[in-house]
Amino acid sequence: MVERKKTRLLRIERQQNWLELTAIHLSQLDQRFFWYRLITFSSAWFFALMARFFLPGLWWLAAFLLFLLAFLVVVFFHRRLDDQRLRYQSTANYIAGQTARMKLEWNSIPVPEMPGDQEDHPFARDLDLVGSRSLLHLLDETISLGGQRQLQAWLLWPQLDRGKIEQRQQWIRELAGLPGLRRTYFTSYQQTNAPFKRWDEKPLLSWLTANPAESNLNRWLIGLSSLALINIILLVLNLTGVLPPYWQFGLLAYAAIYLAKHQSFKDLFHDAYTLSKSLEQIRPIFHLIEKYPFPSHSSLPELAAGFQGMEKASLSPSKFLRKIVRLTSAASLQNNQILWLLINLVIPWDLWFARLLDQYKQSLNDNLPGWLETWYCMDGLLSLAEFTYIHPHYTFPHLIPIQDQGRQPLLTCSDLGHPLLNEATKVCNDFSIQETGEIALISGSNMSGKSTFLRTIGINMVLSFVGAPVNANDMQLGLLRLYTSIQVLDSLSDGFSYFYAEVRRLKRLLDLLQTDNPIPVFYLIDEIFRGTNNEERRTGSQAFIRTLAGLHGSGVISTHDLALTLLAQNNPRIKNYHFRDDVVDGKMTFDYKLRPGPSPSTNALKIMQIEGLPL
């Protein structure tokens, strides 16, 4: 299965090399065009001056226009070349990102903005879902902050709805099979947003909720427009000698009224330029979603219904945004004070655009939330589709309906591996939990792989409930409420010791198991009660495990304490597994393969002896 990933990686690397070489060639051409522009522009003036002094008539003008035309042609092709170079460079960057993620080259993968403190989250910290070199670090290729929030919500707060998860599986599977859509989606945004920064809806939403137009604006528009028209007529009559310069008095009245009224709506244009730029960044994305020809048998049109259903309507999202971009570009005329003054002396330009923008604002306020919700969902799904594409050997898990969970194994997986470990070194294992209430007790020595295996189970369960493929040849599981206690931290500021912090976390697990919920809990506990002495740890662990075995949940518990493995003798729901270690040439070796039964040995004394400590 891993061979499929190697083959795909080689193909992507060849494509990346070709794109980078092409981008370099286009950059060299771009430098030549700079000189072509300089030469043609200088030639226009040089030959015009030469013709002016040495040739009669208007030959100087002909020479100037000829070389000016050549200059404009060079500018035209230079811009086309620049656009082409930018497309190739954006595509090369996109392919380089795929390569970095396939090789787990973390320094080449941008670290996304992470959610807040996850100390009390049921499983986020223990499973390395957030932070540097985390699952979110690997997955997140979203181009919008809203899409990023959606992806984080799927990971951290999964909706345990089998229908919704399977729908996302179908969408992700189909999007992974559309490389052209994904490449165009990511590169078109990068071309309009360099350096890369995720799109933020806050400026747009702030504009939508601020500065409502006055209800009597229409009357002011009619009055000022009429006065402007009268001034123009008076000016024409004065220039033709029919009337004295009465237009001067009209202009003074117009200017006084306009400036007085201008104070009440001048802030409407304060962010016009920023808004125009923000909308221009996402308009190509909306247009792509609207126009993309999804296959006839695809379920993706259902996802994009909010866009494609309006493709021919006047309210098409991309068309609507294009109109607003034009309006905001015109409204941002205030950035050029001289031109703004001249135009507004003739017509009430600002008032007209205040009226038009307010009309579009009301329509946009009604439709934007639905458009953004659809886009954010697709943004998150496309990141998961990229993850699927670069891991062709991963498989989509089968989710067991709740009503069938008592008749089928609760969790079954073959060749289960950790997606954040390098393919060359990771070891995969088979594992299963047959029924609710069953506990897998994993024993083994230090560094044998117990904690990593717990994280392997947990992170693949998270991927399952997101709708993404998992690092396994096959995986089948029911809907489960995941809870972990793996890397418990003490708190000096709150006065909590490590042991007390662990007790509090395990108490929350008991409370969760005792809630009235048809979905069982699945827990992962590493080295239970490690923060206290051996005798009390053993007594407490035995009592806690016996209690867990009778509650509405199942899980995996790792331990160094071989005495806990004896619990399986009196309770058939407790199953023993272990990881093995060996000493070869004076060094500890591990094969990281899970085996049935309790661990036959420990290695603490061996490690001490190898490192030269007294025994």
C-alpha cells in the first residue's frame, strides 16, 4: 500500500521540478521585458525629437505614436507574461506544499493559527491535534479563517451523526478525485493574496453592520442633482454669452449644501478600498464554485447548491460581488483628493454611491451568511481532500450504525498506523474491541510503544469522525465519545500536583460514562495513577479498572504494573496485550508489534545497567 504513496510522490516531485524550472525561465523573460519597455519608451522620445529637428511637418508625431504603440504592445505582452509567471509560481508553491506534507517536512509547512487553550478538552492535547507538528498542522490548507474554524470544529468537537459523517466522506472522496479543481482553488487565491494570508470576513461584516444610509437620502440626492444640473445649464449659457455668470452663485450654494450634508455620510467610504480588495480576493473562488462542471453522478452539486443554483440568476454570488467591487472602487475615489473634488463639484458623486452601496448592502446582508457557510464548509473539505490525495494508501473507515453496535465488534482495524510518523519507520498493528465494556490492558516496558499506540488509535478515530481516511488497511468502528488521559499536566498557578490533576481528569471520565447517552465512551488512559506510590497506585488502579468494566464504555489502558494484568483472570471483559523488548549487543531494541497476553518482562533494570547506574 505504501508503494502507491511513493509512486505518487515521485510524480508530484517531477511536476514540481518542471514547474520551478518554467517559473525561472519566465522570470528571466520578465527581466528582458523590462529592457524592452525601457527601449521602446525611450525610442518614442528620441526619434520624435530627431524627426522634429531633421524632418518637416508632423513626422515627429508619427514617430512618437509609432514607438508609443510599440511600447503599449510590449506592456500588453509583459502583463500577460507576468500573469503566466505568477500562475506557474503559485502552482509550484502549491505542489511544493503537497511534497512537504507527504514527506512530513514540518519546517516547510505553514503553522496555522491554533484554537485557544485546550487543557480541559476531552482529547485534543493528548492526541497532538493542535500545535506545531500536530494533525491540524498537517491538515490545514484552508484559505479562509472561517474554513479554518470549520475544520477545527470537525476535529475538536465532532458531530457523532453517521449520516453527516458519511456525507462528508463522499464529498471528500469526490474532491480528492478532482485535482484540477483543487489546484485552481488554491492557486487562484494565492495569486491575489501574496504573501499568503487567510481571508478574514471581519472587515466585510463590520461594513455591513455600520453606517446605515439615512432614510431621507433620496430627497437630498434629487435636490442636489437638480441643483448640479441647473449649474451646468447656467455654465453653458454663460459660455455661449446668453447669460451672465450666474452659475457661480449656484455653485456656491451647491458646495455649501453638499459639504454640510457630506459630514453625515463621509465615513461610509472610509474602508471602501479595503473592502474592494477583500471582495476581489474571494470573487474568483466564488466564480470557480459556481461554474465548475461537476460530474453528473457527483453529490458535490448538493454541497455547492447555494452557488450553482444561482448561476443564471442576477443574485449569482460572483456577479453580485463583482458589482460591489466596482461600486467600492468608484466610492474609494476619495483617495484621490483632487479628482474627488472636481467630480463632486459637478455631480453629488458620493451621495449617489452611498445610495447604491446601501441598496447592495441590504441584499448582501441577507445572502452573505449562507454563501459564507457553504464556502467555509467546502474550504475545510478541500483541505481534507488534499490529505486524502497525498495519502492514497489510506482507507475510509466503515461506521457501524448505533442499532448494530451490539451485534458487531465495536472497533476493528488492520495495519493501523500513526499519520504523523514517517512511513519508513512507523510500525502498524491490528487491533479490535469486541463489545461495550471491554477493556484492553496493554503492558510493556519503557519505550516499547504503549503511549504511541494509544495515540494511534485516538487520532485515527478523530479522522474517522471527521469523515477523512485513516492510516489503516481497514477500519470499522461504531460511534464513540472519545476521552483520553495520556499527558496530564500539573498546575503551579492553581496549586494542582500531577497526581491531583490526573485524579480530576479521571473523575471527569467517570462522570462522562455515567451520563445518559446512547453513544458509548471510548477512553485511552496511559500509565494510570503514575503520580503516587506503588502500593496506592496498584490499589487505586485495580478499583478504577473494575469500575470501568461495568460502565457504558470501552477503552485501552497502558501500564507498567504487571500486577494489574491479573485482573483479566477474574473479569472476562479485560483483555491483556503487550509490547516486547530485547537486548541485542548491549542495546535495547523494540519491534513495536502488539501481541496478546501480559508482558513477560520489564526493562527498567536493564536500562539502568546499560547506562552504568548502580544496581
